[in-house]
Amino acid sequence: MAASAPFLGWLDELAAIGGDPEHGWCRFAWTEEDRKARDWFAAVAGSLELEVEQDGNGNLWAWWGGPGPGAIVTGSHLDTVAGGGAYDGALGIVSGFAAIHDLKARRGDGEPPHPIVVTAFADEEGGRFNLPCFGSRLLTGALTPAAVLGRTDVKGNSVSDVLTRFGLDPMQLGDDLDRLARVRAVVELHVEQGRGLVDLGAPIGVATGIWPHGRWRLELTGRSDHAGTTRLVDRRDPVVAAAEVVLAVRDLAAQLDMVATVGRLVVSPNTPNAIAAGTELMIDARAPTDHVLDGFLARLGEVVDKAAGEHGVEVESHVDSRTIGVTFDEGLNVRIEHVLTRAGIATVRLPTAAGHDAGILAAHVPTAMLFVRNPVGSSHTPSETATVDDCLVGVDALAAVLEDLAWR
Ligand SMILES: [Zn+2]
């Protein structure tokens, strides 16, 4: 198969919006950077003679054929985290357009029997309002408009005001099951966000599923006092209790072959010569199965109770989010593997612990994901990368899969 000629140019054009390799990228949803990325999306779609529409939830759909039933959806997201990389989300959209470019070269301009759509799902990272997979969750009804409209960003701007200023009507938010019913399959291509494919020695992989994950917030309340005059036995120190929790999170994760992180730890009043009054921890935990994740939470709960008792600290815990595990469509995965084998593209299977729009859509439509090897294995940082050769294998693979799904 021929390497897609415009792929690199498109990737560079998108990478020129909202960042650079030194400082990282920041394309939060509903910002000037998002606007520029959406304009870029429309321009590339226009150059391929695709029909672009924006749905009520701010997702972009670039149609080759249709917008009739039986659509094959690919694409990903244009937004990034703060200080993110140039490939997360972007690679899926650029690869989708490049695959259509190659298919048009191969099959001519006539419309495919089943439409092919490149989508850009709105605010996948949730960087601004802490509402990840905003566009796909609203589309499927996993998130209701009532749950989002009052949310504010750090500057106090509400979702409702921000959408209105961006030109979207907040009253149009909400599930769109008619649109979903027009989708026959979803295949999202994404840069891998770990080292699975490096270890397996494969340029691309087929995702088996997404690990269940969640975020929990613990508020530990003790008693503030003088760091010099308060005897150790008289202290109610929430930082010491928090330290035990942090270590337990790590130990339990290692024991259960999962990952768990305390990435946010807020000490108040955060004074060098006073025992703290309170400590807030955010625990992010992801496990191969819901059963393992439940076991982790039960054992962590025992540690928290014990640490609180020993240090005279009161505990309040909150579930910030909990997402059940996703298993991608086995029939679609087998079909994809046949297609790739026929195309001479070696592939492997692997799971991921990162969330994606494809994971949301999988509950409604046969859905699959292709990962492209990430040689450094890091993501959500400017060092996130993929080689040109591997990216072009990804484009070839996506084109072969879309062709099989759209023409058969
Ligand atoms: Zn992503």
C-alpha cells in the first residue's frame, strides 16, 4: 500500500495550533485554540470533499457519503490536556482523513456503499470542566445536560456561558439516539499511551478493552497546632494519616497487578511550622476487572479507617467518578485482524487503562480501537510520540479496515 502523501503535512498543521514541543500543547475545548483546530478540521474535510456538520453536543462529523444509515465512524478528538502531546487525539483524526485520501486514490471519488465519517468528539480530555468524554457521553446519554450546564471552570465560567460564547446552543445538548442508530461501527485509532506495543514488538495493536477506573476524593480532618510545642502523642495530624494512605495505594496496586495514583494532595493551611488541619487526596485507580478494583477499594478502606483511628483524624470520602470496564466487540476485532492479515500488517492485541470516546460508544455500537506504538510510552506530555513509519502503518491499517467495513 502507498504511504499517505498528505499525512505528515496535516499532522504538522494541527501541531502548529496551541503549542510546541518545548512547552507542550494546550487545546482546551471551547477556546480560541479549539476554534482554530475545528477550522483546520473543516478545511481538510473540505479538501477531501467531505460534508462537515456539527451536532448539538459540539461534535464534528465529516461525511464521505451519507449522512445515511450504516455509517462507519472513525476519528478521535482535537482537544488536549494542559501541557499535552501532539499525538493524543490528533493522530486519530489525521489518520482518518489520510485513510480517506488513500481510499479515494484507490477506489475513485464515488461514494462508498456505507458512508465513512471522520469525527472530532468534543472535549474528550475534560481539561477545562473535569467532564471527560463530554461530547460522546452527551451523545449517548451517559451524561445529561442537567449534570453539565452548571459546571464551572477555574475562572468561574459556566459550561452554559462558555458554549453560548462559542456559538453553541446549550438547549441542544443531550442524547441523539437517531444519530447513533445511523452508525454501523466505530474504529478509533489512537497513539498508545503506554509501552505495551514496544514490549510486544509490534507497530500497531488491536485493543481488547479499557480497564475499569475511577477517582475518589478523601478529606482527612485533624487539628492544627504548633509544630514545636505540641507533643507527638497529642497530635491529630492528617498529613501523617495521608502518608500512610499514599503508600497503601501504591502497595495494594502492586499486589493486585493494577495501577493507582495519588496525583493530588492538598494540605491546609500548608504552613511550615504548624500541624495541618486538613488534607485532601485524589486517588485514581484502574484495574483489569471491576472485581479487582472493588477488592482494591475494600482493602484501601480498611487502611484508611486504621490510619484515621491511629492519628485521631476524621474521614470523609467521595466518589468523583467510576467507569465500568469496556470489552470491545469481539466480532469486529476478529474481522479487523483478518483484514490486517490479508493486508500483510502484523498486529497484536492489548488492553488499555486510559479512557477514550470509543469506550463510551462501545455500549451502543460495535466498536474497536487501533493503537499505534509509542516508543517512549509516555502520554499527556510533550514527549509523547510515534515514528513516521509506525504512523503510516496505522494509516494503511485504518484504510484497509474502513474499506472492508464500508464496501462489504
Ligand atoms: Zn486521547
